[in-house]
Amino acid sequence: MGFISVAVDGPSGAGKSTMAKRLAEALGYVYVDTGAIYRTLGLLARRSGTDPEDAQAVSELLKRADIQLRYEADGLQHMLLSGEDVTAEIRLPEISQYASAVSAQPAVRAFLLDMQRDMAKHFNVIMDGRDIGTVVLPDAQAKIFLTATPEDRASRRCAELEDRGTPQDYETVLAEIVERDRKDSTRAAAPLRRAEDAVLVDTTGKSLDESFAILLDAIRRKL
Ligand code: C5P
């Protein structure tokens, strides 16, 4: 039996994970957060003192990387690094830059490609990332490109960081978002771009409920 895949791509802070989680619940699909996998590799690079921009060193690191994805009773995707649950730690802002840097390495993308495709072979999935509709699951039944202005995304990210008890000032968050957008869109390996057949959804100024309704409708039309 074939499984259904929904791809949600877009820049950081556009609300992909919040939306994809809710959509997965509504559709009864498994939510796969691919950014969390890159973040886990970013954390490994940081912990091991590996320069994330050094292709050779990162390739060596991959040989010893033990990364696993596990779904727990809370229904959430947990990331395990050598058996240790690092789900919370990978959300620290400094890990974002490491994740972005390691994810530009072609060896890293190749390493994670099978892991991501394998999920889609065994479950109905809603997968979020940067290259899901273009590279990982080009045959996904529904593709969404979710975006919002950098300012809107920075405001949301600030609110999220505050909720987590790790507040940061708006200007710093905005600068990081702009820098990550630049790196993610200009890298040679699987850059962030909208798939031709992806539905573009701009959440600027929209509430979570409004965005959710638009997305669910866009996906249902494709299934
Ligand atoms: O989505 P999130 O912010 O958690 O992703 C962290 C970083 O991982 C991104 O900035 C991006 O560089 C990288 N990433 C990627 N491809 C994906 C998912 C994430 O390159 N499919």
C-alpha cells in the first residue's frame, strides 16, 4: 500500500513546525521535523569541537554519528544522540547556526536523505524542512511553501523564546533570521526554494487559526 506525503517547506520562523504538528493531528499523519535532525548533527559538531564549515571534518564526524528519531507517548518526535535524548537542547539558539552550517555540507544531506525517505515509505507523513518538496519527496501528493516577512518571523520567534524561558532581543533574532535565510537560500546543496508545484502560503499578519485553516484547505484539495 502506498503512503501519502505532505511536504511543508519555507524559511525559519514561518510557523512550519507549529502548523505541521497541528495538520498532522488533524489528518492523522506522522509529523517529521527534519530541522531537528540537522540540529542534532549541529549539536554533535558543537560538542565535539568540529568546525561545521570544514567538509572533511564533518565527513569524519558523520562516520561516528549515532542519530535516532523516536516517537514517544506524548506523540512528539524525540531526537536521540548516541542514545541521549537531546530534544530540548537542540532548540538552543546557538545550535541553529551550527545546524545551518552543517546542513550546507553535501555529505550531510546525502547522509540524511535515506533516513527521511524511509519515514515516508512506512507512514503517511507531513514533513517540514527546506528541501522536502524539491529534493527529499519530489513526488509528495501535497506541497506547501510557507513564508512570512522576516520581521513577522522574528516577532514570533521572540515570543516563542520567551515562552521557553530563554528570551532574546528582537534585533538579534531578526539579524539571525536574515543571516540564516541568506545561507539557506544561497548554498549550492539543496538550497531553500519553492517547488514549482508547491502552494505558496504567506502567514504575515495572520493568526495561527487563520493560517491553519488555509493550509488544511490547500492540502485537502490535493489529496
Ligand atoms: O527548521 P529548523 O530551523 O529547525 O532547521 C535548522 C536548520 O537546518 C535550518 O536553518 C537549515 O539550514 C537546516 N535544514 C535544512 N534542510 C531541512 C531542514 C533544516 O537544511 N530539510
